[in-house]
Amino acid sequence: MKVGFIGLGHMGGPMCRNIIKGGHQVVVHDLVEEAVQACVGLGATAGGSIGGVAGQVEVVMTSLPMPKDVEAVALGPDGIGEHAPPGTIFVDLSTNSPAMMRRIAAELAPKDIVTLDGPVSGGVAGAEAATIAIMVGGDRAAFDACLPVFESFGENIIHTGELGNGCIAKLCNNMVAFCTMTAAAEGLMLGTAAGIDPGILDQVIRNSSGDSRSHRGLAKSAFARDFAPGFTVDLAYKDLRLALELADELDLPLLLGPPVHSVMRMARGQDQGGENVTAILKVYEAFMGRQVGPVE
Ligand code: NAD
């Protein structure tokens, strides 16, 4: 299949490289030239612009930071809508607002462009290893057509139903993960303040009912004092905002999501927006005046 890929960052870069390794013909574009060249080195073609990609492929995929970036690339001047020929499938792999994906799909449909929302989960390590989950909402026939491409960069590929359901599933998952991570930060902070060795506390939690991927990721960052992204606080803040917006649309009360969103806001206030999401621990460390780790 001839695939276009726009947005070759932390996730898009490795996902795209796996599509190329999977034997598909790939045309790429990013604002960062080194990211483009990393794919060209593996056999991709540089499209040079959004139109240069969208005008010559069967499916065009995006992995972009914010909903406004996806909106601009899909609907903006010189965007996918202006350049993709009828019959093109557009798949957004970003974590986006379901309402925006439905609006983009409605604007592209009259041009005979089918839209799927296909956010991913599994982090940069999963993207590198091609083990990420891909949750795809939208037209079943378009999903089936894209399946060989999805299989080249993911492992658990789930058709989630109608358009927007991919984003809904992803936002729910991430809200659970961030609430769990904040609880993990509180647990490590409480134990450290109470005097237990944080390495021993981690060993206990890993073998007890408090264990989670979120706890493990947080402890790893804390003990190595390594908060390099990965997945940034800014992106997590965006995801949680989208989850809260969804709850607002539905008039649904959420008890844990809103304060965790405020923890992210506090981390951004401490200039940690560009750090890994595990840097939310530093919010607790700042007001407790003590640090968890380093731990050998
Ligand atoms: P990133 O900032 O590392 O990468 C985004 C890339 O898009 C950059 O290379 C940037 O140059 C490019 N870009 C931005 N605007 C562009 C434009 N107009 N035209 C062409 N290229 C453009 O972000 P990321 O961490 O890879 O995240 C991408 C999406 O995936 C986000 O929606 C995020 O929420 C989601 N996600 C990220 C992770 C993760 O672990 N990082 C995991 C799951 C989902």
C-alpha cells in the first residue's frame, strides 16, 4: 500500500520507520528535516509538504501533538483536504478530541476522503518495538484496507466502532493511567517522608496490589532522576483536558480527573511541561521539600 506519513516525532518517527520496514511505499513530511531524513535513509520519499504527501498516496497518516495541529494539517490551506484525491483514506494516529475528528470527517467526506481516528498506546518503547495498541474508529471497510499497514507498526489492533470511538477509548485509558500515576506519586512521597527506603517500598508495591505500569514508570524516573521525554507533561495535560471536555459534553461528574489535571497544571507552572509525564512527582517533591531518589 502507498502510505503518506506526516509528523515524525517521538511516536510518528518509530511508527513510520516500522511501516517502511514492513515493505510499504512511504512518503513522509515533518517540519524537522532530520526526522524526514531518518525515514528517507530507510527508503521513504520526502514529500516536501503536506500536499506533496497527500497528493500521491492511498492512505495518509498523521501523528501530531495538539488537536489544532491535526485540524490545520487536515483542513487548513494546503492541507490534506485540498490535495488528497478522491478515495484517499485519512487516519489520525494522534490523541485527539472525538468531536474534532467527527468535524474533520464531515468536511472531508464531500471530497470522497474517508477519515478514521486511530490513536495509539504503548509509548515510545512500544512504537520502536511495533507492539503498540491501535484503537481505530470509523468505516469498517477503510479499517480493513488499512489493516496491513496497522499490522506493520502495532500488535493489538482494535476496531472500536464508529468514528470518534478510538479517541474516546484512548482518552479514558489515559485518564485512568494519569490518575494511577498521581496515586503512585503520593504513595512514594508518603513512604519516603515516613522514612522507608524508596527502593524497598518499590519492591513491595511491585509485588502487591498497588502495582501498575504507571507506578513502575514513575519509580524508574524518580530513582534514576531521569525525566527526559518520552511522553511529555504537556501532552498528558492535553489528553486530560480532552477527557474533561468529553465529560462536560455529557454532563458527567468525574471526581479524580479534575484534581489530577490541576497537578499537571502545577507541573507546567514549575516549567516541567516539556519533561516526561513522570515529572508530576516533582510537584509533590517541591511542596514536601524532599526528593524520592536517586536509588541505586
Ligand atoms: P512530538 O512532538 O514528539 O512529535 C510531533 C511531530 O509533529 C514533530 O516531529 C513535529 O515537528 C511534527 N509536526 C508538528 N506540526 C507539523 C506540521 N504542521 N506539519 C508537519 N509536521 C508537524 O509528539 P509525540 O510525542 O510523537 O506525540 C504525537 C501524538 O501521539 C500526540 O497526540 C500524543 O498525545 C500521542 N501519543 C504520544 C505518546 C508518547 O509516548 N509520546 C504515546 C501515545 C500517544
